[in-house]
Amino acid sequence: VQLQASGGGLVQAGGSLRLSCAASVSTFSINTMGWYRQAPGKQRELVAAMTNSGRTNYADSVKGRFTISRDNAKNTVYLQMNTLKPEDTAVYYCNANYGMDSWGKGTLVTVSS
């Protein structure tokens, strides 16, 4: 499975961005799709994930601000990020778990104060 992430950029604190991740196969076949991030000097961490049944899981730090969604008809998963904070600055990676893990190339999100 190949994943292509897009939508990163520079935004001021309080602003919004939407990340997209397009999969090379039908996402109906992918159990869990998610977004992770890695800030400089820190480990990669889960931001949000969504199963095929619609169950979601969010990092505490983004609950209420970020929303993950998936459009299986477009083979795409999204991450809507609102009320962004400087501490959200990181490289964001798309992940697909289907018994194996596939990762997309990261997309950089920079939030200025």
C-alpha cells in the first residue's frame, strides 16, 4: 500500500489545516488508518486513528481540536486540525494498518505563535 500525504504548511496559532492521505488501494481493505506526528527531538506519536467500523482514537493533546475522517469511496483519510498551537508543529505521517504497516512520506506542519 502506498500512501500520499498532503496539506501541510505554515499557519498561525489558532488557525486550521486539513491533511489528506490518499491510498493506492481501496481503503475498504485497510482496517485502521491514522495520523502520527514527530516533532524535532521527540518520538513519533499517534495523533488520531480510525477503524473501518468508524471507531476513533485521539491523543489527549488533540481531542476537541482535531477530527479524523475517511472517505472509502476516494481511498482517502483526512485530518482536520483546528485551533492549532505551536506545539502541534511536527512532521505528520499517514499510516495504514492491514496486518502490516505502511507509512506515507511526512508532511510538515508549522504553527507560528
